Amino acid sequence: MAEGVRRRRKLKPVEEAIQFSLEQKDKNGLEGRFISHLKGRGVFSCTDFEKGDFLLEYRGDLISKEESRDDGSLGRLVNDDHINPNSRMKTIRVDGKPHLCLFATRSICPGEEITYDYGDSEWPWRCTVLTPLYCPF
């Protein structure tokens, strides 16, 4: 390396999440796509991600349950997968406010849908997708 030329240090995943949260931007390497009328849209990788990488923020204003707004960010399009998710939601604090950010739990290849486990609940689509004729809920 030539004298005086420095390489830019790669940000740690949490530092990168903070940066994108402050900028209120989505990271390059992801895109929203229509999947089906049942599932709707989803977020897909356009590049390789490694385990632990910051993927995106579930961004929006803190609002009441009665209000509903879509800010156009990709985070709202990430679908549930309680069997084999490839990311995990973590809460990070930026300027004292909570930000919900997704981090890869394994390597993710281009073309793969980004998913996470929405948690324990009786989500109706889990019945529809897994057992269309019988749902114990």
C-alpha cells in the first residue's frame, strides 16, 4: 500500500445499523419484490451477506395502533418465517430512541428472501401456508 493511503475501516454491524438509522436510508444490496397475492411483497438480497451483517431497519415513526403509515422503506416488507428465518430483529438505541434492526443469522445469497421469526403468536398465515385444511388456533 502506498504511503499516506489508508483503507477505510469496515464498520461493525451495529455501527452500520446506527449509521443507516441516522440517515434513514435502506442499505444497497436489497430490493422489494411482489411474491404472490397470498404473501404480498417481500425483501430479497441482491448480494451476498455474511452471518452477523446488518441488513436493514424496520423504520417508521412511533405511532399509536390506530394510525397507519408507510414510509416506503424496505423493512416493512420483510416476511415472517418461524421455521427457517435468515435474520433476527434486534433493538438498538440511537439518540435515546429505539430502532428495530435486522441482522443476518447465517450467510445469505443473492436472490434469497430476507425473513425473520415474528415471534410466538397465532399468525393466520402460518395456518394457511402450513396446513390449509386444518388450523388448531
